[in-house]
Amino acid sequence: MNHFKTLLGAMLVLLAGMAGAQERPTIEIDVSGGNIEPVPLAVPQFIAETSGARRLSGDISSVILSDLVSTGLFREIPGTAHIAAINNFNAQPLFSDWSVVNAQALVTGAVSTGSDGRLVVKFRLFDVDAQLPIGDGVQYAGTQESWRRMAHKVADTIYSRITGESGYFDSRIVFISETGPKNDRRKRLAVMDYDGANLQYLTDESAIVLAPRFAPNTRDIIYTSYETGLPQVFLLNIDTGRRSQLLDDTTNMATAPRFSPDGTKVVMSIIDGSNTDIYQVDLNSRRRTRLTNSGGIDTTPSFSPDGSRIVFASDRGGSQQLYVMPASGGEARRISSGGGSYGTPVWSPRGDMIAFTKIRSGRFHIGVMRVDGSRENLLTASFIDEAPTWSPNGRVLMFFRETAGANGAPQIYSVDLTGRNLRRVDTPSFASDPDWSGVVR
Amino acid sequence: MGLKKTGLMLAAVLALGACQNGGIFGDNGGRNAGQTPGGAIEESSLEYFATAIGDRVLFSVNEATLNADAKRILDAQVAWLNQYPERTIVIEGHADEQGTREYNLALGARRAASVRNYMVAAGLLETRLSIISYGKERPLEVCSSEACWSKNRRAVTVVAGGIGNV
């Protein structure tokens, strides 16, 4: 138990380190270069308890390991270093076999298939030094097709037990897949698991599509498409493929839609020639209400998680800055105060932070600030880093990074709220405009 | 026959391929439409409009105001359009890659509207023109420096409609 406290202690230090990361330079942070010591983790291949489970047992333990290692908070003790295997899920592991390879956390598991073909995945988490389990064993059951989701659920539980934060691995990303040269780029709406698996295209290349956003139900998507000729806002259900234009408005351009936290409304920009204002659209009645009325460009609105306020970008004062207003419209208060211009603000799921794109001296940054604009912290810097989106637990951001030059192209990256653990998310083609779903139910 | 068919299919594929990024009235639409073999460019042609008059005006960073050069080009565009009253136009507003996607969409619209407002003030019927913004979605030049950005911050007058429009 004492030793396990060491493990927990290490994680607590790590979390404290996260909060105190303000002074760190924010460029291209190397996970192993900080003062965080990732927890050494062993996930020996899960036992196949029935012959039907043999095909998936190794894949499941691999996904769990990959989820946890990708956080930068865990370090893999690779299978080649293991000196023992786990052959019986119910027997106490021989902890000395795992301490000798320097594992601090050990995950054991077993996979079986029932007579109905359903898959059962169970696991236990151990503190090797303390020689004690961390929490009870847990069992998940589901269809064989949902094996990845079950692996993500296991990883979510492990992450949550060790960090005290809720997990985010059982989640999806909707984004824009891009192909072709810079001056002839083709764009398609696509959705994938948070780790890049199960990619599915939702539109063809026939029209430019931009900036998709998930509804809270994780099944509906709202996005901008040029399919009518003008940029306008469309709704799409991933399961049924059913699509509809939000407003039957053939003259105005509409962009930057985003759902309200209860999923009943959408906020977006309507471009009326030289003026761009923010509107709210009720999804039942499709009735629109104007929320801003400045002569400037008001765009990229995002609700606070309680639905009471909206943060948006506006150049009403000259340069583009961030403003917060009541969700019903009314007086907007500027919150950004640093040099440069700000765009694409997104309220964190925890409610206390705003992530944004900042442009200063020809460089783009992904940054975060408190809701009142204080404690601005730039997490990244490059030629173009744009459009952050929060993980469901508010600990990680995804965004897209576009390289400079004639062959420049975008890719999706993720970075911790601290600026650590910058990683590229693997996609088969160029990718931009990610939006992270809530945890799938 | 076989070759010819392949050629036609290729042309069809190319035309389809041009859809997302150019459309039938894209930046280069009809650029060569009015050229007669060995002759001068026909004044009523889209090519004449695009090259002799100039189909685009350029803007400063984050700006939508028209400079003297831009006004001179737009005056000539209006004069040409007055000669061919059956023509309609779409004004495309564009931005360079230095801003965020959504802001650039609004900025492109501001530029297109700036051109529209100027032309309407110069007497062009508002019903003959419409505007669209592509933001930073359709760069003309691909380098990442001012040499290219200055050409991408543009509003392009795309002529459509009218008899003999190709």
C-alpha cells in the first residue's frame, strides 16, 4: 500500500506539474524532456479464455497499452522485456516477475466469447511495488465488432483510477480529410475514433466542406458546405446518413456552426455582405435569432458548458479579439488582452478555460486562458496551428497544423493542456478542422 | 474512335475534377474562350475581360478597402458590363492563408461586398451581380510569403450569363 502511494504520489506530482507549467517554453515539447517521469506500465497480452477470443485478445491489450502510452503519463515495458506471462486471470500475479523488469503498474486481462458470440473483456490493475490491486477487477461485455470500444473503456477506467480524471479514449473525431495540391485541394467530411481507427468518409469530394462539429449525442454533425454554391450550414446524422440544410436561405452565406450543450440549438455566423453577425437557430422551429449586431466580423461562437454564455471572435475593436456575451445576446465583454489577434475560441468542457488560435508576428499558436482572460498560456507555435478542440475530460486539445510553402498541408495534432505531449494523429491523408466528441455512450 | 472516346472521357474527368476548386465559373473559367486562331482577342469575350480589362483587384492584409488601382480596374469592368447588359457576374472574395478559416471567410465576403458596393454605386444593377467568399480555401499562388499572399488577397469578377457565353 505504501508503495502504491508512491505511484499515486508520482501522479499527483505530475498533475501539480501540469498546473504549474505556465513558464515553460511552448514550442514542440518533448514528453520525455520535462520533469514528468511517466509511470512504467506492463500490459501483457490478455488471456484468450475461449478459442473464439484468440483473434482479439492480443489486439485488445495492444489498444489499451496504446491508449495509455499516448497520454505521455505512462511508459511501456515492452513484451520483449517481460520475463513472465499471465496465464490465469484469477491467480495473484507473481509481482517479483514484474518488479524485476521495472514495471510499476500492471494490467492483466482475459477475453472470452459466449455461446451467443458476445465478447467479454475483464481486467485487473495492480501496483507492482505494493503488490496490491488498484480497485476491483472490471468486466465489459459487447459485440465482437465493438472490441475497440471495450478496449478503450478498459483504458478509460485505468486512466481514471490512476489520474483521478475521467478518461477520453472512447470518443470520436469528426474532421476534414484533404487531398490534392494546395491550389486544388479536395475536401471530405470524415469521422474516426480518437486514435484514428474506424475511419469513415461522410461526403464525397464534390463540394468544399468545412469545420464539422459534433452534437452532444455524438451521432449528429453540423458543418459548412458549398454544395449549393454558397457556403451554408448542413446537419448530418452519421448513422442514417440523413442530411438537411439548416436554413432554407439561398442568398446569405453561413459558417461556423456549433451546437448548444443541450443539443436543441445552434449558434453560427451569417455573412450578409460586408457584415458578419452571430445568430442562434432553434433546431425544432429552425427560427433564427440575431445575437450580435456590430459592424465588424463576429464569428466562431462557442457555448459555455452550462449554456449560459457564448465566447466568440470579433474585429469590432480593430483587430480580432475574444469576447464573452450572455447566450441570449447583449453586452459583450472583451477577454483577450495580449498582443496579436485571436480566433476560434472554444469553451472547455470543465467550464473554466477557453482554448483559442492566436496569431502574432506571422506565427500561429494554440493557447488557453481563463474565462476572464487571465493566465494566457500558449501551448504550441508554428507556421499555422489552428482550431483547437477539447478532449471530453478537458485535459487534451487537438488542432490542425499546416506546414508552409507550395507543398504545405495540414495534419491533426494533439497536445496536453500543459503544452506537453505534442503528437500527430495518424490519418491516411491530410486532415484539418478536428472536432472531438464527448465520450460515446 | 477508341482514342477519341478516351480523350472525351479524359476531358469529362478533368471537368469533374475541376468542380470543387474551380467550378464552371472558376478563376480560369473561359480564359481562352474568345481566342480566334491567329486573330486579336474578341472584345466581347471573357478572355478580353480577364486579361485586357483585368478580372481581379487586390487588397492589403486584413483590408477590404479599394485602392486607386482597384477602382480603375472596376471602372473598366463596369464600362464593359454596360456594353454587354446580358452578362451577369459573381464576385469571389478571397483571403491569404494568414488568418483563421472562419475569419477569412468573412473577410473574403467583406472584400467581395466592397467590390459589389463600388460597382452598384457606379451604376451597375444590383440584380446583375452576386457575391461569394472562399476565404483561404482557393489560393491562386501556393508559396508562403508576401509574393504569393498579395496575389491571393483578391476579389475576382467572374462573368457569366449572356448569349454565346462559353
